[in-house]
Amino acid sequence: MSRCFTHDSRAALTALDRLDELTADLLLPGHGEPFTEGVRTATRQARRFGVH
């Protein structure tokens, strides 16, 4: 999570726990291409990239 997009990067990463509860296979991020690999794959990638 880029610090320029949030004031609390740690809270943003913690919010991923709530998203993990969803079962959607398709995510529409509002920019770029639709993400078709599922919520858990998206949150796993977000955690892996972490805060920078």
C-alpha cells in the first residue's frame, strides 16, 4: 500500500482481513483491468507487496 494513498497504511493492510471473507471471483478496482483471480489472491498480493 503506497503511503501516498492512505494516512494509515497499517489499518489499510488490516482491512484486507475483512475482504478475505468475501467469495467474489471478479474484482472491479475502478481503474485498470478487472481482476479475475479472486479476492484471496488479490489480498495475498497486497500483503506481499506490503507498505512502501
